Amino acid sequence: MILCAAADIVEGQGRGFVYGSGLEREAIFVIRWRGTLLGYRNICPHVGTPLDWPENRFFDTEGHYLMCGTHGAVFRPDDGMCIEGPCVGRAIEKIKIRIENEQIVLDTKN
């Protein structure tokens, strides 16, 4: 499943996506961190809310960490591990993505 052009996600930013419907609905996001595109499920391990608030804002104001907009949990961008806040020691779930023809492609068999 093609998500977007790889060039659409610039360094230190991210973009959310939703696919499927009903019980099969999935919310995910892709960030570019230190030149690498990384994908995660858009679910905070604390209470299951999306990380972004406002929409597509995943990084803290300094652009160093991912942050849950609901309760302020702070996550390392490279591995999704929570290092501060209500879910320390837990991580957001990585998803598999790849680049094909300059497009970000989701491996739907995650």
C-alpha cells in the first residue's frame, strides 16, 4: 500500500495515515529522523490515544523527541521507547515500511 512520496516527509517531521475500516482500521505515522524514514502505529501505550495533536505534529517543540499530545509522554524517535511521562519503559509499536520508486510503501503484513 503506497502512503505518499518519500519527499513529502521532511527531516524532523511526520505524517499520519489511516487505512482500513471498522475493526480493521489502523492509524499509523511515518517520520523522517536523521535521514531515515521510520513508521509507527499511532497509538500511545499509555491509554491508546493518537500521539499527534494537532494533526501530523509528532515531535516536541525542539524536534528532538516524539511526544504524545494527550498526556505528554516522550518517546525516542529511533526506537519508539518512552523515556518520560506516564508510560516510561514502554514503546510505540514500529511498523514495516519500504521505499519503492520514491514512494513510501506500507507492508500490510506487519
